[in-house]
Amino acid sequence: MTLAAAMVALPCFAMDFTLIGSTLILSGGVVDNDLARVKDSLDPSRVKLIVLHNNKRGDLWNALRIGERIRESGVDTTISGLCQSACGLIFLGGVKRTYSDAQPIRTTFVGLHGAHSRKTKEAMTQLGPQISYFIETMTNGKYPKELMERTVYTKNPEDFIFAQHPTRFPGQSRGMQECLKQPDGKFKCALIEGLDALTVGVITSPEITILDEEVKERLKSLM
């Protein structure tokens, strides 16, 4: 099976692209033609910031290539709400990576996991090294090796490592959560001691990016 066939879930529509000033909003699942659309839309002379909004699924191959394209363009990324799976990989492409003020910090986080077949839902462990290399490269080697193993070799397509902002759990030096789906369909989540989105390199700064009001209004319409 090829890398392009690896998906967490099959999205029902392509990403929505909205350019407001120098901010490009990307929302919705990543599909096959989105790489070409990003290349057409990502003009570094115009786009300075990409906002990834409530994105939960998508095509792995395109996510990796889009993330690489963003890094090559020198553009920053931020998120609004949940950014998991393909979105999390795209987010890592940003030169400067932050969480935004579009939604409460308690509901703003990045979720990463391994590749699974979109047809059988079986884990595709052979793609683990490619995902590991991408995450390690984009985080400048900050993502811990032991955590990497738990991230990219998930057994269930719904298992995730979630990177929370350092202030998500006040007074505690931890903000990563591992959520594993149990046989009864429920999830068991546990905090990972001493790690958060900043320490593992998912974000490059604890600064909360303040978005323009026009951008926030557009995000609200996409809820």
C-alpha cells in the first residue's frame, strides 16, 4: 500500500481556503488535490500566517508535502481549536508555531498519531519512519524518542497523542496527553509528566497569537 493511501478517515470535502489580508485560513479535511491548491495559494509575499481551523482528518501524503511546502515558504502557522491527524503535520511546517486566541486554550491543541489504512483501519507501521523523520525534522529534534514511538505506532486509528499549551494545566509542568481507545469504545487518557507542546517542539513559542477580528468572524462562520 502506498503512502498516498494512508488516511485516518476519508474526508467528505476538500479544505476551505480563505485569504484575509496576509492570513490564510485552512479548514476541513485534506484530500488529494489540496497540495496543488496550497502551492497556488501560498505566495510568501502575501501570506504571512496560516490558521488551521478545527481539522480532524486527511490524507497523509498530502499533509507531509503541504507541511514541507509551508516550511520552504517561511510562513508561520497557528491553530484555532482542534488540529489533529493530517492537520497536526501541516501545522508543524510553520516556521513559528503558536496557538491562537480564536478559541479557549483548553480546547486548542494538536493531535498526532500513526498512519492507518483508510479502507481496513489497520495500522501501517511501515510508514512510521517517514512520519517520525518529518516530526523530528520539523521540531528540530525536540520531540522525545520514546514519545515518538508512542505517537507514530498507534494500534487504533483513534489513538492520539495530544499536545496541550503549557498553561492548559496551571501549576503543572505537563501538557501532553495520551488517549487510547479501549475495547468498550471508551477512551482512556493520561497526562504525560513533564512535557507540553513547547518542550516537545510542537509550538515554538508560548505566545498566544491574537488574530484580527475579521479573521475571527470568518472562523466563527466555519464552526
